[in-house]
Amino acid sequence: MLVEEKVLATATQEVASGAPGEGGAFEFVQALARELSSGRIELPSFPDVAVRVQRALADEDVRPETVVRLIGSEPALAAWVLRMSNSAALNASGRQINDLRTAITRLGFNVVRSAAMSFAMSQLTRAPELKGLEQPLRELWNRSTLVAAMSSVAARKFARVNPDTALLAGLLHGIGRLYLLTRARHFPALFADPAAYGQIVNDWHTNVAKAILENWDMADEIVLAVHEHEQIDRAHDGPADLTDVLLVGDLLASFQEWPESLELNLQGVHAVNRLDLDRVRLERIIEDSATEIAALRQALGQ
């Protein structure tokens, strides 16, 4: 799971070509390169139970009893899963669910993974070692829940992709940005330079995300989607896949925040063509699905 040496050397050279030591960018990239090359990359302060849930559910033969015991070992996570299972977006029947086994069965493993992720993010915003990062952590989580909800709706309406898998991919699409944010606190000069820090995040976050998700034994489909969801000229044979859906979910999230940018951003986006979308249809998704999207985000703890 090593990042190719050529990629590391190129990125390091690009940073080094600027002003020597400016903002700590060079030192940060050097440290990041070493961490990625180690082959084992972990999110600082990320709740261990959430990682154990991701790894356990990566096993297709995992027994429901194992998942119940694992989630039940952390009462706060168990309560979080029960709350999600009773949310308006995920419990259409409205019948109250009071036991963890039923909640997990009703939600399905992909949504349980999403529950573990949303629980972990709620914990991160209160972690003492991340004090001072509360606002950027919330902003990142706000964006992730929006992309997740948009991706789930796009999967259900326009692709033969599991909406629950799309929801999970949307939540995970910013995991590399999250890692870089938690690491940047050790480089205050760089973090205080938004342009330099933003450039590093844009250059590195998908490779970092790939390393983290592989370390969690996440399904190849999800790893690929998160790693390649910004490649607007990505070509492949066959119908729209999860990567296409995630790219469109990300585009929809951006459109909601900056509607004037949509027309320009549609140019050359192969995923939009594969899902047979245009500006009018994208606008209709947002308008017609506003209630559903809000309910999904609320279920995720937004």
C-alpha cells in the first residue's frame, strides 16, 4: 500500500521549489511522505471502536452477533446506532426500534459503517488534543454529510448503484482532508497560511484517503471512488459506477453552495454524461429531494 516513490518525489520537489521553509510546507510534506511510505496510516484521535467497526464489516462473512457485540461494547456508539435506526430517513415504518440487533439488521452493514463514521466525527469535535480545530472539523463534517446525502439520492434516482454504499462513500470522501487537518496542527505556521495549506490538501488528500481506507480493509469499490472522485475526465466502459455517483454527489454539493458555478463545472465531466444529467435535471434533484437530503443529514447527526 505504498504511495509510489515518483509521486512522493514530485510532490516534495514542487513544495521545495517555493521559498525555503516557507510556512513549514516543505517539512509538512516530508513528514507526510514518510507516514504514507510506512504503509500504516492512522487518523490521530479517531475513536478506536469506529476503526474496529470498519475493519470488522470489511469481512463479508462477519456474523451479526459479532457486530452487535462490537458496537455494544461502546454504549455511546450503540445509542448513536439506535438513534439513526429510528430516524425519519431510515425508519419509514415509524415503529420504534429499542434493541441493537434489530437496529443493525434494519440499517444494514453499510449504513452501520456510516453510523460509526458519524459517531467518530462527533467525538473528534470534542477531543481535547484537537482543541482549536472545532470549526474546521464541523465544516468538513457538514460538507461530508451533504455529499453523502446527495450521492445517495443520485445513486437511487440515476444509477444502478446501492444508495447505502453511495452514502458511505460520500461520508468517506473527505477522510484524507480530515487526516491532513489533524496533522497540520503540529505545523502552525503552515496552518496559518490558507493558500499553502490548501494547495497541499488539494494535492494530497485523495492519496491519503486511499491509504487510510486500504488500512481499514474497505471494499475496493469504495477505495476507488474516494481516490478518483475528482477526476472529471475519468473514462471507463459500462454504466455509471460508484465513482461516477460520488463525483456527481460532490458536484451537487458544490452547486448548492455556489449555484452560479454549475454551468462551468459541467463542462467535460464524463460522469454527468454517463448518468444522463444536465443542469436542469441537477437543479431538479436538489429541489425535489431537499426534504430527503435534509432527513438523511439529520440521521447522520448533522
